[in-house]
Amino acid sequence: MSASLADKVRKDFPILSTGLAYLDSGATALKPQVVIDAITKYYTDYPANVHRGIYKISDQASIEFERVRGLVQRFIGAEHEEEIIFTSGTTHGLNLVSLLLEQKLKKGDEVIATNIEHHANLIPWQLMSQWIGIELKFLIVNEDDKLTVEQLEKLITPKTKILSITQTSNVSGYSPPVKELATTAHEHGMIVVVDGAQSVPHKPVDVVDLGADFFAFSGHKMCGPTGVGVLYGKKELLEELEPVIGGGSMIDEVELTSATWAPVPEKFEPGTPNIAGVIGLGAAIEYLTAIGMENIQKHERELFNYAIAEFQTKLPGVTIYGPTDMSSRCSIISFAAKNVHPHDMASILDQENVAVRAGHHCAQPLMKHWGVPSTTRASLYLYNNENDVDMLVNGIIKAQELFAE
């Protein structure tokens, strides 16, 4: 298998020298030294604000900051740099989308989401329902834990305006057929919003081919720093929408009682941005691009298949949640062991130097659909190898032995 990829990159991540099996990249990815160095270089060599100072280090900061916009554009296949808005992360991006699209909604209009969404793609629409009276409708996974175009077609009415959906579930790693769903939505004149937090770090993404009108993701899940993310929006949509957050940098001219706006994307980026974070994000994109997203996807697929085989052959009494068709999912394994609470499982694995997450994973509706309060989640990334999986499996066996009836 392509374990050699992990062998090549593990040296780039300082904490892995401790022998840690880090299997919580779904929560946040480890940071390679080049990202750490890029952030340090900004704070050390040119720690100035952007787009303001008429002096050398401010010019350098502005150039480095804006360079990242082009990196992001190419990384996700956007057509224009102006379509890239820097945010604090996926949650900020999805909240910003809902606030912006309020301008296109009225009482009684419908927004469709799904029951596999992270809370960040549910709560903003719930708030919008409370504020202006839109109706929320939901695609519910079928008996195979999948979503289909046929389900969507049954929900759409003349009042349906938006489809908001994840490209990859943060709980099971399932990837719905977003491209096909988006095509159907567009045929009915709907706007498509996509949560890309768990997809962008793991596989090639082309937002145009996908059919996303808006697309949000975070830097910290793709080897970048925390507190920075991206909202992509189609240029024609961004140009017709009014800003919903005001301040400096996003204006053209201000009077005491009125103002005009800077062009996109600046009109949606008020205030001093997370300059170090954006520069760190740029370093992460360059790092991942040099490795190749296709290579990362291939490595994760092979390691995921190895992990599933180990679970199925060595871990009786362990239930894996999500679609049984493993070809529709990758990178994430949510599981529960008989007689072992997920939190106990995570604690025992921690004693074995294995880091996983336990809980509802900010996806309580999906937990309730499965009839469980929580699961343990192991999430794989480019720096994981078979030894990490072996440590996980052996730790689970130890937990099962401790809690055996």
C-alpha cells in the first residue's frame, strides 16, 4: 500500500516523534513544520497590518496575504480570486452564508438540509427559521445510511430556495452524491450551499464541477492553523448581495448616515483579518499540493480499507456506524464496542497513546437516528500508517477485555 506516503511525511509533524497514534484529524489536523515556520516568519519578519501601511513590511504582509487568495482559488477550482472570502472557519462561513441569503428569502420559503449535518450547517438555518419564518425540510438517510436524488425530488416545491449539505460527513466519512443533488437543485432554481470541512483536506475538490454556489471549509482540518477558513461564493451572487457585517476595510466611502461598499471580496471582510492564519493556510495548501491531493486520497483509501478489514476480523462486538458500502466513505470510522462507553473507550485508548474522539461529534440528529447517544471516532489522514491502526485495534481489544462481562 502507499504507506510510504506516511513514512515520508511523518517527519514533518513534530509531535509524531513521540510515538503518538493521532487519529483525530476529523477534529483538527496536525500542523507540519512548514506551516509553523510560515506563521512564525510573519510575526518575526513582517508583523504589520495589511492593506493599510505605506511602508515595506506592510506591503510585504499585504502581498503574502493576497497571494494566498490565489492559492485557494486554484486549490478548489474557483474561477475568480474575488470569489474567495477569508473567514474564521467553516462555522463562520456557513453562518455568513445564511445571513447573506436572508436577502433572498421570505416567510414560507423552504430550505432543505440533511440529518447527517454538523450542527454548524443546522443551527444557522434554525435561527433563520426563527427570525423570518422559513420552513426547514430534511433529507433523511435511507436504510443504507445514504442520501439520494429521488429523496430530494420528493421534497422540492415551488417554495424551495436552498439546498445546504455536507460533502463528507464528519461522523461516518460518508460522501453524499452532492454533484447530482446540486444538478437537481439547480434545475429547480435553487441555491446550493456545501459544507466542505471534511472533504477539502482529503481529496481533490472542484467547486465549479461540484455545482456549489457557496462552499465553506476550515484551515485547521487541512494542516493549517486554527481560526482561519474560506467561504467560496459565485462572483455574480456575491456582487448582488449586500454585506451583513460592517466595519473598516469593506467600504468605499462613508458618510455619517450612509456608506458605499468596496468590491468583492473586500466588502465581506470587515476589520483586521487573521493575517498570520491566512499565511499559514497558504503554507498548508502549498504543502498538500506538493504531495498531491490524489496521492493523499489514494493513501487514505488504502489505509481505510486496511482498518475496516482489521475491525471486521479482529473486533467482534464492535459496531461500525454509517453506510455498509465502504466505497461511499473514507477516512472516518465511528464505532461502539459492546459494554464499553465511548468515553471509556477514548480514555483507555489515550492510555495506549492513541488519540480519538468520543461523543456526539456535533451531529446529534444523526446520533438520534442511529439510536445511540455517542460513538468513538477514529479519523485518518496522510500521516497515519498501519501501525497507527494496529495500535487502535489493540487498544480496543484491551478495552473490551477490561469491560468483559
